[in-house]
Amino acid sequence: MPPEDLPETLHVSTDEQLRAVSNLTRHRIMAVLRFEPATITQIAARVGLAKGSSSYHVRLLERAGLVKVVRTRKVRGVTERYYAMAARTLVLPDPGEGGPDVLMRHAVADLEAAPADGERHVKMAHLRLTEEQFAELGARLEALADEYRQLSDPSLPDASLVFALFHPASRARAEEDAK
């Protein structure tokens, strides 16, 4: 199945899927497969892992239904498998109160691993918004991300966009949690 024929969205919902996406190595493997299929050898080279380790992690992702074989070819009598994401977009469940936010943890890890001399645009802003403004800003950010995802060209270097718009814990709640 060519990547353009993949379903638009896959909702991560099972414990097996949650365990699979929680691992940073598997997150990086999925990033390799985001725009084009790759073999275990190609994945290993791009992620900087041994082929055996890459194969192990890809098998776990495949078993969880997050990646799939999209084509095969024979190379010197061996069947070479090309893996791709099972959908264009994975939707993670809300972590819930006090739960780990896998998406943000991976985003921070990716940012920390990015070349320090590379161009970055990182900003944190504290805002005071009405509920309508809050909803509008969230919708605009999502639309902007979708617009640029449509413009993505697999021949260009990767760029990551992460945003989080949320109401932080109240001061009273933060003090209570600190006790």
C-alpha cells in the first residue's frame, strides 16, 4: 500500500499501542517512517541502531498495528520488507490528570537531541484569554499545522512543530500537589 493510500488517522487506544509509542526509540523509528517507507537496514542507519535492535522495535510497532509492511522485494534471495506508518496521523489519548504526556516528553527529547547550531524557533508565552479566544487560538494552531503538513515534501529535511495550549494548574492546586 503506497503511503498516499494510508488512512488519515489512527487512534492509539490499546495498552500495547500505548507501550509501543511511549518508547523514545520507537518514536524515532516512526519519525523515519512518517513520510516514506524504509527497510530495517535504512531505519537502523537513520536512527543509529544496530539492525537487530531496529528489527526488534519495528516488530513491536507492527504487532501493535502502528506500522505495516507496504511492499516487499527480493534481494539476493532474501525478502526485503518496506515498512510505513499504519496511518498518516497517530492520535494519542489525553494523558488524564497526573498522567505522563508521552507526546510532550518525546517533543522535548527530540528538541534536546536536535543539533545545537541548527535553526530553532522556541517560544513560551503566558496568555490570559477568554474561553472563546482560547478555542479560536487552538483551532488556528491546528489549522496552521494541517496546512503545513499538506505542504510537506519528503525530499526536504524534517522539521518538527509542537504546540501545547492549555490552562495550567491553579496556584492553590500546585501548592496542594507540592505538599
